[in-house]
Amino acid sequence: MMRAGLATVEITPPPNVPLDGFETRKTGSQGVHDPLFARAIVLDDGTTRIAWLIADLVGMPAATTATIRTEGACRAGTTGDRIMVSSTHTHGGPSPHPVPGVEADHAAHARWLEALPAALGVALGDAAAALEPAEILHGRTACTEVQHNRRFHMKDGGIRMVWDNPDPADVARLGPVDPEVQVIEIRRAGRPRGVIAQFACHATAVTGGNFLVTADWPGVAVRELERISGDQGLWVAVAQGCCGDITPTPPRGTFEVCEAKGSIVAHAMMRALVGATPVRSAPLAAARVPVRLPRKIAGPDPSPAGGFYEGEVQVFRIGDLAIVGLPGEPFVEIGLRIKALPGFRGIFVGGYTNDYDDAELGYIPTSGEYGGGYEPTASRVAPGADDLLVSAAREALSRLNERR
């Protein structure tokens, strides 16, 4: 018998802490537009228990994830290797590490950082305490009105970014997007009690001129789905996809625009829920596969610098669904390649999972995209990292199928 438990804790930071996502901001937050939350789901089939935590943050480094797993494992009644820690990648949240170059209340920020793992451990414990019999459903739809690939492939062979405002006559093509909105619905006694939705788009509808704490479009999508479902008690979490090169379409920069984009995603989520069907029964399972991604020379030179980033790809199986968590900030094509792997009815693939620290890993471009543009220059990994991630995901998913 499948049981599910859901919980939410608020993680809004104190005033005047460093925000993350835009290097142009040199002072701390100036208030709160909308609160930040961490949402936990625990699933138990009587033999295996897994937990997924999704936080309204730009990301969390591996050391923070390790502490959360330690804090949460006992509370959730499982082991650390069966806890997945993801972030929505909002650029309106506090930095996950100290930022000494910003004029802010660093003492308050340090206290918030220190308290965060315990708060997230409480969320996992609360979810485990709320375990009840549940039915799991899956649905999907498409949404193309909100996102675009911000990398312009030019007719001269170069790459220009959207903020370069290239002449449309000189653009050969844009990079790909992932239009899919997938949902997991948790039903109890025939009623919807929870929803996890995944969509790949940077949470940057509000831009660097904003100094108010915000969950950006994912926060709007949560509130709007609650409203249009008619159930204000509905538990909703938005899981980020692979969006290293995907941003909201213009216009951007105001909360009005953010509300509009989040509402569009919420209505797509609702369409997916309307068509959702029960997941085929199968044991829960979890697996982790280590990855060693080659480091590159700093800057635009993609040449290997020697040394490796050591991380992991983590996967869960829920019936005939799979959830794949990737470290860093993968390009959308990496997610598309993994979603195309066989063996599952649906595969949820997201970055910013278990380890996101732009000073340590950051962007993971596809090998063919190192010809220019912002992300390959900022990346810490060399070409070939994409293939290694896909290979690790394939191996991890194969392990899940072996345990059916």
C-alpha cells in the first residue's frame, strides 16, 4: 500500500541579507514581496521510503545538502541516500553561502544559513508524520508562452545572448526549449491533496533591479493553482527543470509580469491535472550514481584544466515514473536527452539538485555550445560533462528497472 505525507515550512530570510542570482546587486534585501517556503513529500510503500524536498532558493551547495540529509533522515524515517534536495532557482532569494562583497547584515544571514538545515529537517519529519494511504497520478501538457532559449545562433556562426539584442535578420536559429509541464498528483480518499509540477524555465521573471525577497513565477504558480483548483488547502510544489539556457520571454522585470507568467504555468498545470491517470503500481526505489565532470580553464577557453568536479546523479522510481536530480545548472538539451531514455512512462528531470554552487560548478552546457555566449564562459566544466551526466542518469535508471 502506497502512503504519502506532505509538509511545508516557511524559510523567508530576515531583512537585509544578500540575495543571489544577479551579480549587479551590491546591497542586501529591502523587504519581502512574497514569502519563501520549503515543501517536503515522503512516500512509503511498506518496504521503501523516499523523500523529496523542494525549496524556494537559488540552490544549495553539497555541504548544506549533506547536513539536511543528516538532519532529515532520522526525522523522516529513512536514510540520507533516499532524500533528494532540490531548489526552484529563484533569483529573488537569499544566497546559499556568505557573500562578503555585498553591503548587508551578514550576521543575520549567517544565522539564517545555520538554521536552514534544521528547518528543512523539520519539514521532512512533518511529512513523515503525515503519512496516509494515497493514490499517485501522472499528467502532462505543453506550455510554450512563457519561456525561450536565451542563446541566439547567428548566421555568421557566432552566439549572441538575448540581452545583446541581436538584429533578427542576423539570427539563424534559437536553441531548444522543453515545452512539457508534468504533474504528479497525490490523492487521498478520492480527493486531490497534493501536486508536484515540473517546468523548465529560469525563475527570473523579476530581474536584478529587484531587492525584494520573492519566489518569482514558481511562487505565483503555486498560489494560482491553489486558487483555480478551488482548494486553498491544496499542497503544491514546483520543481525546476533543466533551464541553464532557458529564461522567461520578454517582457521581464516587474511583479505584474511575474504574476502573468506564473498564472500561465499554473493553468498549464491544471490542464495536466485534468488529464492525469493513475501510476502503475511498482515498488518505490532509489539510486545514486557518482559523476566526475572534467574542469576547464577559467573564461572562454573550454580546454580541460585538470581535475574533476565530484558529484552525483540521484534517481527515484514511483511506479512507472522516474525522478532524476542533477547537480549544477544543466542546459535544457541535457534534460531532453534524459527524458527520452526508455523504460518509464514519464521522467522528471531537474537541475539544482543536491549540489548547486555557482562558484564550484555552475552551468553545464552541452558540448556543442562552447562556441561563445555567457554560460560556457562562466562554466567550470569542460565539454563532455553533458554526456557524462546523461550516462550517469542512464545507469541510475537502469538500476531502478533492475529492482522491479
